[in-house]
Amino acid sequence: MFETIALDTKTMIIRSDNETDLTEIIGFINKKDKTNNIKSFLEFAAKNRVVNKGYKFNRDDCYDR
């Protein structure tokens, strides 16, 4: 079991009962940061989206040839 305490936007204290929890703690932090970064990017992209009316998706362009 571990507990996180955020002191401010850049400081987090993580307490753990077990030293073997380190891998799980790192995964939690990485996931949390990635989720926030993805949400921030999607908000930015939604506000600044430019629609190309002539674009048609072609799945074959996604694969290496």
C-alpha cells in the first residue's frame, strides 16, 4: 500500500509500506503524467483544429510498404 501527498504542482511525497512497491509507484506516476499530458494536448488540438474538407482517410497510407 502506498499514499501520495501533493504539496504543490511540482512536489509529491509518496509513502510506501514496502520497498518492492517501487515499480508500481513509477508506473502510477508515469500514467498520471501521461494522462494529464494527453488531456492537455487534446484540449489544445480541439481549440486549434483546422478542417480540410477535401481530405479522405486512406488506411493503406498507414502501413509501411
